[in-house]
Amino acid sequence: MEIKQQLRLSQQLVMTPQLQQAIRLLQLSRLEVIEEIRKELDNNPMLSEDEPEARRGAGEVSAEPKEPREVPEVDRTGDRKQTERATREVDWEKFLENRTLQQPTGQSRGGFEELPPIEQNLTKPRSLQDHLLWQLQMSDFNETERRFAELVIGNLDERGYLDLVGVDRPDGTRTPDITMEDIARETGLHADDAPLVLEMIQNFDPIGVAARDLRECLMIQARAAGFAATDPEVEIIQNHLHHLEKHNYQAISREMRIPIEDVYEAAKLIQAFESRPARNFSDQDERTIGITPDVYVIKDGEQFIVIDNDRGVQRLFINESLTKRLLKDPSAKEFVGEKLRNAQWLIRAIEQRRKTIIRVAECIVEKQRDFFEKGVAYLKPMILRDVAESVGMHESTISRVTTNKYMHTPQGLFELKYFFNSSIRRVANEDIASESVKQAIKKLIDEEDKANPISDQAIVEVLEKQEGIKIARRTVAKYREMLGILASSKRKRLF
């Protein structure tokens, strides 16, 4: 062990605050960039959304930052100087007070009633919990039963079920299952009354809500529909639901010793029941959100042109008049210099972000021209490296650019990441994109005979014979599950 000096030469990447800001802006979505611009406008007085008069006179529209320059002093003489003096002499507080006293209460200047603020006129989709709590208020429950019902309603899952089964913790342990006695004890309700109160909730609209599993949900609806305990529908729900899910009607007929025609009729009635009581109620966290594209792809003759969507994105400029006034104060020079540098870097970063998105979008259009001409079936395999090499950027930069960015095309609205697909080998022709294979599988299933649905192995054989696509059966099953399509045994329909 000894202390000594060593001279070492090394290279390392230093992330300056400006570079970090540029990278962060690159991966933000369009709405997030708009929000970021608004924050910077509030925090940085050197930024302005108004174009300087000197640039408007010269016909300049570029938002490229320039060094602060001297702006000629405006000659404030004549009527303009008198107007400013009169403005400064106005007692605004007294003016507003007199205006309030002169205004009739509850009326506007036109004599009409004042409308409430727009926030009070906005509506939101009604959730299942809101619908059930409204019915609870109309019900004849005492205070203890009401607390019990509110706790049950508040713990319904996205299907409308009361799921009391424990869950696995990250540390490998499992939370214990919750019983109705636990909920009753929590709210002070007697354990013997809990099933009765739960049954009353389950008969709220929609029927079957707060059921603890699918069998109980269907049984509640069967009883509400007037089916007796001896009816085949009730027997199937209680003891043969696993066969019904697999459409194994022969097994139900054999075990119940009834004609298969009676099984078909009972299955028709059961299928009319709702397996997800919360289906028609929208969750606020899962409501449909409109998407505004970042770029538009427009066909002009034989060419596709990429146009950026700058609507709603404020153009930023340097507030030169304010900068000039503040620079006259020596104590404010350091503050002004820092804010000016931040403003210039922000404007450059936003402009660089716009140019980068355009370059990447143009590269995608160039490589996927057949898709824009003919549709999804002609989507080619493409990875991040292909675009990165074409535009001269790193793959991580391309990944940031294509995240949460959308392109409006003649074929529809797509996220930029949609165009990056792995390749599936063909027997003779060039490789095909995995997304095209998914669409081919979906098309085959849509055109199948519902009474005799096509199996995964049959899909493999059809794809290889008709499209020359060689794919494994497990890959077909994986793509089918990604498309939300059931297996052939569960897609079979006999009526």
C-alpha cells in the first residue's frame, strides 16, 4: 500500500443539462411537449409566444434562436404618450368595484341569466360504482347494512365481480382470502345478515353484479329470469359449466341423460346471460382518449409527403424587448444571461425534435411504401437498426422518437412503433412481417365455418400452402392470443 500520483487518459460521455433536456423532449408525446412549453413560458420571462415585430416586418417565420440584439427605441409621443399616462392614472380597484355594483345580480348586460361555468356543464361516463351507489341510496338499508354494501361495491373488480381471493405478493408470500364474515366484522354487521345484504346487492342493476365467480353470476341471472332448480339450465350452470365453456354438448347430454337438442336449447338461454356485469359501464381510467397525430403522410401524385402537425404547439421566440430593458440593469445581467441560454437551448431542442421526427417518418415511408400503397398485408420486416443506419442516428434515439408518436396515413392512424416488425421466413419469396402474418391469421378465422372452426394446425398448413409462410403451431397460438381470439374448441357454434 502506497500513495502515488498517476496520469491516466480516458474518454467518457458527459451529459450536460442541455443534452439531457434535448433527450427528454425527444421521448415526450405531443401533449407532453405542449405542457412542457407552457411550463417554460411561465418560468422563463425571456421566452415569448409572440413573434417580434422586427421579424414580422421582414417576413421571417422561423423559430430558430438568435443572439439578443438591440431593438430601436420606440418614439412614444403624441396621443400614445397621453394614452399611457391616462392608463397609469386609472384606479383599477375602484373601477372594478363600481362595475360590480352596477351589474344586476344574476344577469348579464344583455338581460339574460348568467350561465354556470363550463366546468359545471361537463359530463363524464357513469361508472359501475356510481350506478350501484345511486341504487343503494334508494334502498331501505340501515346504517350498518349501508356501510357493508358500500365496502362491497368499492371492492368490485373491472368485471363487476367481488373477488375475495388473495393475491401473490412480490416477496413470494400470499395475502389471505377474505370471507364475508371479515367484511361484516369490518363494518359491524352481524355475520348472519351478510349473505342477505349481499344477495340484495346482487339483484341491483345490472343483475349478477357482486358475484364471486362466473357460476354464481349466471345463477343469479337464472333465478331472476324465473328458472326453477329442476330446469336443465340451472343444472348445467351448477354442474356442467366446464363442458359448456368448451362447447362439449355431447358430454352434457350424456351425463344429464337428456336429448342433445334440449342441451342446445338450454345453452342458447344461458348464452343470453351477461358474464361480465360491468361491460356497459366505462371506467374513468380506461375511457377512450382521442389521439392527435404528430405527422401526416399525404400522397401527392406518385409521391408520399410527410408533413408535421404543428397545430396547438406554440412557437417560441426570444422576448427581445424585455431582454433589452433588463440588460440595462447590471445586477440583472447574470439572471438574464442564464434565462437567455435556457430559452435558446429549449427552442433549439424543440426544433431538433421536430426535424428528427420528420426524418424518421420519411425513412419509414420510404422503406414501407408498399404498405402505404396497398395495406397491412404488404408490411415489410423492419427493425430499429434499419432506420438508425439510414438516418445516421443511434438505435436508442430511434426508439425514443417512435415512442408515443403517431402518424396519420392513407391506411389509418398508426403509432410509429407499429412499423417495426420481426420477420417470418417464407418458403420461396422474401421474408414477411409478423404483423402481416397476424392479419392473415385473423382473416382466416373471420372467414371460417363457425360450426367447424379452423384449428391452429390447419392454419399452419393453409399459410404454408397459400402464402408460402412457414410458421410453427405454437407461434400461431401466440399470435391468436395476442389478437384476443379464442381457441377453435371455444369458437365452435352449433346454433
